[in-house]
Amino acid sequence: MRKIVNINFKWAFTKQADSLPAELPKNWDIVNIPHCWNAIDGQDGGNDYYRGTCYYAKKIEKGELPKADRYYLEIKGANSSSEAYVNGKKLASHDGGYSTWRVDITDALEPENLIVITVNNSENNRVYPQMADFTFYGGLYRDVNIICVSESHFDLDYYGGTGLKVTPTVDGENASIEVECWLTNSKIGQKLKYTLKDAEGKNVAECESDDTIATLTINNVRLWHGRRDPYLYTAEVSLCEDGKLLDNVSSRFGCRTFKIDPDNGFILNGEEYPLRGVSRHQDRWGLGNALLPEHHKEDIDLICEMGATTVRLAHYQHDQYFYDLCDERGLVIWAEIPYISKHMPSGRDNTISQMTELIVQNYNHPSIVVWGLSNEITMSGESDPDLIENHNILNDLVHEMDKTRLTTMACLTMCDMDSTYVHIPDVVSYNHYFGWYGGETSMNGPWFDRFHEKYPNTPIGCSEYGCEALNWHTSNPVQGDYTEEYQAYYHEELIKQFFARKYLWATHVWNMFDFGADARNEGGENGQNHKGLVTFDRKYKKDSFYAYKAWLSEEPFVHICGKRYVDRVEETTKITVYSNLPEVELFANGVSLGKIASTEHFFYFDVPNSGETVLKAVASEQTDESFIRKVDKFNDNYRMREKGAVLNWFDITAPDGYFSLNDKLSDIVATVKGKVLFAGLAAKMMKQLSGSKPAGMDIGAGMMQMMGGFTVIRLTGLMGTAGVEMTKEQLLDLNAQLNKIKKPDKED
């Protein structure tokens, strides 16, 4: 009978070794699994986190293990390449940092054993990911187990799977359930017992067979219906010989139908079921990728509180426990591999193996409806024949392995909608940041309308959209200021545009949580991407979180925005309130400022600002309070100061009526003098690039349109990542030249 022994406790760990130890080292650090060696340096900025080979070692006495015929070492997550050794003998290696892998260690075991696992997150040209906007945390960061089984057992060798595949087919009131299993060292005369159980554990169907495939029927089936009713059954298969149980495996599953309609979006069990939700990274502040079950549980609680119906699990395979939680909570999932940003001709085999692992290990999850082929892989253009062939291979592989689901991918915003590459998968989504990385918020909806009009039979969605917000504040938010107020405005606008377009098959906010991106140096807190609706430590829900809750959640609530923005200089200040109730009344120091009704769930009040004011919002029986204070001078603690920035806001002179580095490029080049100035600057930049393309990207009309939406200071900062550096003196000189160019009269 199978036994699983967890061996997370007390491993010796080092970054310093360059060879295998002959015995357990006494001078190594002692750590518990899950463990991540970049939990700090992978989140503090500078893109200088440790990337190399580290060693984990542990002594195991065979006599302390349950008696069994075969022993497998199971590693559920080691980023990104790893090797397993027992008593100095290398038994297996694995490339891919986000999936389960195993190795049979039986023949190498002795009475006393030294297990060593090496893990390497070094840069290379064959294992994905190698270029992306997140930290590639090194570590043995998920559970490590020893699985003890009989000689005859359910397969443990094939791509980290469970040896069990469950395929439900709904037929009217009933469901036909095909259960397929794989055996190792099976013998004539052994029997397989198949059992289906409902959520209460009651048997609903069973049979006994010699065959590794059985089809059973569930009468009056209860469907898995997303968040409305995430009902789960369990399939269990037992391997027996002469009445003795040798091994058994089980998996939960759900019965549901779905389709993605190019006009009506996602259809679940014959009903329109809009997919509106978020993307998620798996890391945490101070932990890296080494999450515990309670962290995953907190994440899904927050996602469900917001009211999301879908999660894009980016950009790699996530912990099995999180997929289980998604099954239980009814969240519809996009699962993908880390084929991202930079296509590597020598990485094709790795995309195939990672996709195979993703499907084999996750096939039974009813929450998953699409397999993602890649993300923003066309940074260097979408016409590379090898890139296109790689995608066609993956697309065909998925369809061969899984007849029940669809393929998708996330396209870079500059990718031409007419590109052959765009139309490889069954459905497609784009990552658009109009209103943050240039352009205007108003450009988002119309872009998708153009795609839908041009390709009416191709389901289109938005796989990423968002903007960054930290604890900076203003009453006059503008693109690029990193304030919580601009993020709230941005998401208000995008919600109104996206949620009104039911043809969008899915929309995923980037991101649910702030996450580690050690190469980032912006926003005043380096080493992180701050586009999350919730902070990295999960302690603060930004105002934009409540904007989505107002539209998606059925739990009554009211929320006053700007609670961290207390000191305000204006005589009358705007206060925004979010609620999923139809009417809100706002009180200032107990005096009603009136009631506002809104079908858009966003309520805007003009509030007299004098002295200290306690605000109270009332919506039906729901209330919320906040506090503001009148000050004479703007509180500079609310204004962004970037760490390591060449210039900060206080360095830039901006005379009234004249341009400065704080103005948008599009406004400046609309004038004759501004156009001449930037034509010369662009020529110098291209010379500095020596003909290369910034960040490997093609600069086409779409890119130029987006760049026009940047302020000059923000654009020059982003150009630094492409190798175009400007000194403080050069920027101040450019600002002085801009200060001489008069802005057009507003009447013009």
C-alpha cells in the first residue's frame, strides 16, 4: 500500500560548494523546505540577485521509511534546473523550475543514505524563462517527498503525473466518465477497481476490470458551475491482487461543458459566464516562491472576495494546491508555461517538456479551460520562422494530449493583429497598457473593437492590463505618477470599457498582487512590480481592488477611497466611493452631503475641506469611514521619490505656459519647435543604439503612438533599460530647452 513520507524538515544548504559532499556537512546552513535563496536579494532592486548552483543535503535512514518494494524521490518545485544524487550517485536531472518530477531511488538506497539535490537558476539559452519581468527565484521551494510503493503500482515515472486521467462528458442529465490509468510492473491476475464518489463521499458508480480504461456513468449529474456551484466528484482506482490492496490513486474532477464564443464570450454549461478576473504570481515579500498552504489560501480568499471569476496563473505552472483551491472555489483558470519574452532556438525541447508536464500533471482540474502557449514571446518580432514553428508544434501537442480544452496565448501589444503568429491558437488575448505605457485609457476598448470587427470569428480577450501604484497620492492624478489615485482612475475607465464588451472572452488584470521583479527600479521602491491590486505583503488592498469588488462581488459593501491620502490643500476636494449597492450617502462630520445613485458603482462627491473632517459613507446597511485634514502646503511625503533616479520631481523647472520634462511627448512634438528638438534627440539616441532595437522590440506606428503618451522624464527613464542613458546634466539641459518652447493656447 502506498505511503508518502514528507522530508521537508532539516536540510543542510549552501551556496558555496562546487562539488558533492561525501557526508552531511556540519558547516552548511540548516533550512526547512520550502526554501528560496533569493527571498531578499530577489526583491530589493538592482537585478543583482544570486543566480548559480546551490546544494541541499539530507541524511535518510532506510529503516525509518515504511517497508516497500520501490522508493521514489518526489520534488514538487526546484527552480530551475536540478539534479538528484543518492550516496554520491547521480540518478536524474530535470530542466524546468515549476513542475513536479520524480526519480526511482530504490536501487541506490543503503541502510544510511545521503540525499543531495542541486538546484541551479543560472542564465542559459535552453531552459525557460530567461527574460521576463519577474524574479527567477532559486530554491527547493515546494514539498519534497519519498513515495513508497509496491512493485506493481500506478505510474510515477511519466512527466510527474499521478498515473490517473479522468475525462467527463456531459450528456443531458447524465455524465459519462472515462477513467484511464497507467501501471508499472503489472502482473496477470491483478484487478483494478474503479469507484466514483460524490462530494459527500458516497459511491455513485463503480466497476471492476482488468483493463486500464473504464467508462462509468453518473446519473443526474451535478455540474461544476464555476463560483455559482463548484461541485466536485472523486475518481478512485485501486490495484488489487488476490484480494490484497497493492496501490491506489484518486483525483477530484468536475463535470461541465464550456465553449468560447467570439460574440458572447465564455459559455459555461450553456449559460453566459463572463470571465473577469486577475493574473497571479506565486511569490511573497520576504519568502520568494517558498509559500506555505496558508499563503495560497489567503491569496485565493482575496481573489474571491474581489469577486473574480477567472485567474490567469502566470507565467508558469503553479502549486498543485492552488489548482485544487481553484477547483473548490469555482475559479476558471488559464494555465501556461514560461515560454516568455525571448524566443530561444535552443529551447524548443524545453517548451515541449514543460507543456507536457503542465498537461499531464493538471489534466483532471475542472477549473482549467485553456492552455497558454506563450507570453509576449515576440519581443524581437513575430515573423521568426523558428518561433512560429515552435508555436505550431506546441499547439498540435496540446490538441493531441487534450481533446477537451482550447489553446491560447498572450500577445505583446505591438504585435500586428494580422500576423500569422496571432492566429495559431484557438483563442487569443493581448497584453495592452494604453494609459500606462503610453497612449490613453480611452484607446483600450476601441482597439478590441477593431480586432473584433476585422476577425469576427476569432475570440479575443485582454490577458494583461494595469498600472502601478504605491503609497503616493494626489488630487490631480496623471499617467505615470504611481499614485493610488491614478491607478483607481485607470481601472475605473478600463472596467467601464471592458465589462461592456461581452465579446471579450476573458479579461485579466495585471496583477492581483505586487510581485518581485529585481530588475525594476521605478516607483520609489525598487525590485518590485507594483501593478497589484493588493500589496506584496497582502496587508493592504489598494482602492482599485474595491473598484472591481463593486462590479463583481455580490457581498454588499461600501468603500471610501483615499484613506492614505489625509492631508489635502484644496478648499473643496473630490472623494470617490465604491459600492455594489445602487445609492450612497456621504456625511462630513455628521452632516449629509447628499445621496448619489449610480449604475456604474462609482460615486463622486465634492467635499468642503476645512480643518479636520470625518467622512462616513452609507449604502443601505453598509458603512465606511475615513478622515481628511486641510493643510496649506502639499505634503511631500505623498510625492514619489525614486531611488537611484537621475532626476526627481523637485529638480525640474516648469514655468507656466512652457513645456518641461513633465509634459507628454505627443503634446511637445505637436509644436514645430518641439518636433525639431526631438527629431535631433531621436537621431542621437539611434546613434547610441548603433542600429539595435530598444529592448529587442520593433518600433512601429503602434509603438510610436504609445510613446507619445509618456512624459519625457518617464520616457527617458524607460529608455535606460534599452541602453540609452542620459546624465542629470543632459536632462537638465533638455528641460531648459523645453522651458523655452511655449505651449499652444488652449483655445487653439
